[in-house]
Amino acid sequence: MNKAMIEEDFKLEKNVPNTAADIDQGNYKVFLSNLDIDRTLRMYKSLLKLSSEAVEAVANGRHADFSSITDKMRPLMCYIADNNIKLSSFFDIDNPTTSEIVEREPNIKETVQGLLKNIKTIQSVNEAAGSMPFNLAFLASKELANAFIDFKLDLAWDYEHDPVILINLDDLRLIDYLVARGQKRFILAGGAIETKNCESVIRSNAELVKLPDHQSLKKQSGIPVFSGRPMHRFTIFDMGIKKISQQEIEEIILGVHNGRNDQWGKFNTINRGDTTRIINNLANMAIHEQTSSFHNTLKGHAAIIVCPGPSLEKNINLLKKVKGRALIICVLHALKDLQRIGIDPDIVIHVDPSDLKSIKTKKNGEVKSFWEQWITSNDMSKIGHFVVSNYSTPELFQVPADNVMWMSSGLPVGDLLPIDVFDYERVGGSVSHAAFDLAVELGCSSIVLVGQDLAFAEDGTHYSKHADYGETMVEKNKTKQRMKVYGDNVEADSWHGGKIISNNTFIAFRQAYEQFAIELKEKDLKFFNCTEGGLYIDGFKHCTLETFIDTELSDTLENAASDVLVEHKLTLKQNKSHKIKETKKFIGKNRVLANEIRDLIKILIPIAEKRSHSDDDLRKFDKLQGRMIKKMSKNKFYSLGLQRDIHILQAGLRADPTVKGQLGFHLDFLRVAQDLNKRFARQLSDQFNQIN
């Protein structure tokens, strides 16, 4: 195996303008970091077989078969690439994941070598097609059109999620060819085609966004947002008679790259708390009050949202002047700053689903978890209201605040649960956005941001001194590496005027606030950015906190905001008995369902594991598998927990038509489903015991 071939790998990390743009895997956390062993081995064997068939097809001039076969490879290649397992890692004896795979299957290196050789041949074929200047006459030939598409798309292209950008396209046939290949996301920039005429897109339930031209693609904020998971890759088809310049292509690549980081930042924040984890809080949701019970109780009051940005130290002492005159909502990360100077906020909010006990940092030479830094080291007993999420770890509901409430601030889940749920809609990606949304729904007439820098201080920090994370144990001495999850650094307009250094994620957070301001324009609300540093936010009045206090805060309010909340809590008719009754029914019904699914899987797995299968075996397997899937459809948490595995099952079935291969991919799915079902059964039993 020569070094050049190993470095060739999937070509996923090379920014070649006339092929799909690169993928910075470190920013995208939707998939697991490593592959499971059995599925990995099965995929590599299927990929070797398919790639050999593709090489044979092109050698014999069967170009249509070549395109069809490589399309079958793409979902499996995506899975491997998106899980950050590169083929070259099989030649790294120090890689623990691959060494475990090699131990299980000693011949895997030969398989990988054969696959690499075939991939190199496939890529050479595709590049040869791209060496010919594109001509619209190509679209008259299905074979030539598909060869052009093969050249433009990565071998690890995801037809479901990766968008094609079509600049100045006037011929519908290219869209039709792409739809026939399975393409689901299109961005039309310029050109004469109208969306209503894209019949193949409409019939296939694909998504198509039409832009007047390609200029907006150069900006992070101009990248269309599609439903569901954001893109990993993208590719640009410049289809105009007069081509745009290479400089503009590079500007578009940068804009889409930044927009992609933006979308992943928001997506990961909203989705990283696996929706199925809500099952762990069924009892807590029945027992504790939703924040929606307090909606519209604070009309006429101002809300000040305190965040832990570097500028917080400039005006934190002024917050003593507003205690009792405005509602102080503090994100948990900033609580230490406030309690350090004797301020106990009215509401502390933490809706991030991360397990604070599992995140450890080394600060001042001492290893501590976030739980110790943010919960144990603060006096939570002085907090009147602590707001968590239905995604939160159950321990957060036990924090010794006077009143623990919850809100649903992630994916809408109201229709999944046995009780009425208010799904908050202004999800911007950070806890401060949830605080803003809560303040709006509480009825506050003005909302103030403090410590919301969304940018770096001159010394490079992005948190106040007392809120700094410290050095993470996993990424010791790699602060810059840690910040990569926030995307690339960018220059942006600052609070003071001029420019400041921010990053893709923080820019996205600013854009969310700006969008909120637009959406709420018809309401009689005022928004102030009193951070005194960081980013400028359109739609907010920028002034110092002292100016806001002097000009906007009233001393004549009949009751302090904190008193209003306490009084409302005392008079609230908490219908806990109904919520508990409905939750018990939900738990009981789904415990029975989990047991039925368990029994079916116990029969299905041994059938799939058999060395040979009779027709009766296959008929029985199909019948029971259908029954299992039907039962799983009764609880939507199964489909949420198995999304990735359903996608891979479908890809595997297309990739390997043999009985052995089909049952192998079914077996992988069944094992994952079995593990998920065991988890559900255990969680439901725990919730049953808690609610009783």
C-alpha cells in the first residue's frame, strides 16, 4: 500500500471548487464518533463487492450500471466518513478503534486495500468525465448527464441531506436527472426556471429553494435552511452560458461553509439532547410545573437576561440597582458572577441537555465537573425559581431551589407526551435564547441583554473571568481546538462601532435575536442590548445599562417581579393528579409494548443469525419483522431513537441483494433496536417507580 494511495482516501478534506466542497468533520456531531464493529465489517465487505462491480462495469462500457452501482455505495461511504473513520486509519496500528476491528477480522486490511484501489479507479473515471468542458448537449444524453453528475458529486455524497447549488440553470433536464438519482435538496441561484415548473421535485417531495441570483450565497446568513439535519457536503453547478469568476466561486464556497457551520451550531444545540431522553423525565414533568403556567403574569415588568460574556464585569455591579425593579433572569453559567457580589437572580435557567457531572475541567490545578462548578459551588437554596428542560438530566430537577420548573425549548415534543406541553418556538441555539423566549411569554414589556458578547475579548477570551470553563480534560492545552466546534472566526460589527472578532456560531446566535426582533415587531415590546461590548444586534437599542436604568426602569411598580411569581405560584391550581394519572397510563401502556417488542426481537435475532435459511424461515422473519415495526409505530420515540439505523438498514438492503447480506443488515438493525428497547423498558420501569 503506497503512501499516495493512503493519502488519497475519500478526498473528503480537499477543497476542489469543481467537486463537492470539503467537510470539516469536527464541527458536526450528529453521528457517533466510532462505528460498531459488526456493521463496519459488513459495510466494508459490501463496499468492496460494489466497488469491484463498478470497476468491472466501466471496463465493459456499462456506464449506466456504473452510476447505479456507485449510488448504492454512497450511503455506506457517508456513514463511514461521517463517523470520522477514514480508510487510511486501518494502517495506523495506534488507532484503538481500527485495531479492534482488525482483531475481529484479520483480513480487513486486504478488504480495505482492495476498496482503496477500486475507489481510486472510480475517482479516475469520474475525473476523466470532468476533464471535458460541459456542454448543454450533454443533457440530451442520459449517459453523459450521469457521467457529469458522477464527477460533481463526492463518492460519499448524501442524496437526502447534501444540497446541489445550481447557478443560472435554464434547463430542467439536469434537475430531473438528479431527482432520478435520489437528490432531495436543491438551491437554484438565478436562471429562468420557476419552482412551480420543477414537477419532478414536487412529485418526489424534494426541497427546492429559488434565489434571485448567487450573491446571497456569499454570506453566512444567505444560506437556505432545509428541514431536518443540515448538510455535510455541497457542490456547485455553474450552468450559465457565461461562467462566474473563480473568485466568486471561492466566495460562495466560504459563504456556504460558514452557513453550514451556523446551521450545525443551532442543530446540535437543539438536537444533541437525544429526544428519547425525555422518557427519563416523565415523572418529573408530571410532578413539576411547566413555565407556561406563569405566562403573561409579568406584564409591564422589564426582564434583564444575564449572560457570562467578558463584558459582564463592566456593569455587573449595576444589577444591584435593578433588584426588585426588574426581573433578573440568569443563565446558570453566569450565576457564580452574580452570587459573588451578593445578587440572587429571580430566575436561573439551564435548559442545555448535557450531563454536567460528566464534563470535567481542570481549573486552578483542580479537576472539577461542571456540576461542582455551577451547582455545588453556588447557593441554589437562595434561588426562587430554577428553570430546566424536559431534556435535562433528572438530577437537575432535584436542585434545592425554592421552585423547580421546566420548559420544552428544543424540538417540538408536545404530541409525543401524555400531558399538555407548551413547545417554545424561539429556539436560537443557546440558553440565553430560551431565557429571551421565556421573558416574552411571561409578558415582560422590555427585555435587556447583559453579558451577551457573542464575540471574543481583546485577550481572546469569550467568557467572564469567573465563568471561564478552565482547561477541559479531553482537550488539554488545546483551547483553539476546543473552539473549532463554534466554526470559523469571522469579523463582524461591534457594539461600540467598528469591527470585532466573532465566529460562525455566535453570528448565528445574533441572527436569531435579530429574527426574533423582526417577528415580534407588531407586539408592544422593547429590546435593549446593554452588554457594553461584543456584537451589534439589529433590532435592539444599544445603550449602557446605567442609561437603561435611569430612563426605562420605573420605581412605581406595585409589586416586584419576584413577588408576582411567588403570589402566582401560591394561587396556581396545580392539576397534578390529572397529569400523574395520564402519565401512569402512558408508562403502563408502553411497558407492555416494550415487552411485546422484546419477545419479537428474541425470535427474530436467532433466525437472522442462522447459517442457512429455508423459505419458511424467511416468511416467518418477514411476518414477525413487520409485526415488530407495526408495534414500534405506536410509540414515536422508537422512530426518533432509530432514525440513523433505519437509514443505514435501507442503504444496506440496496447495497447487498443477497439473502445473507439482507439478513445481515437486518441483524445489525435488530441488535440496535434490542438495545434501545431494553433502555426504554428500564427507563419506563424507573419512571413507574418514581411516579408512585
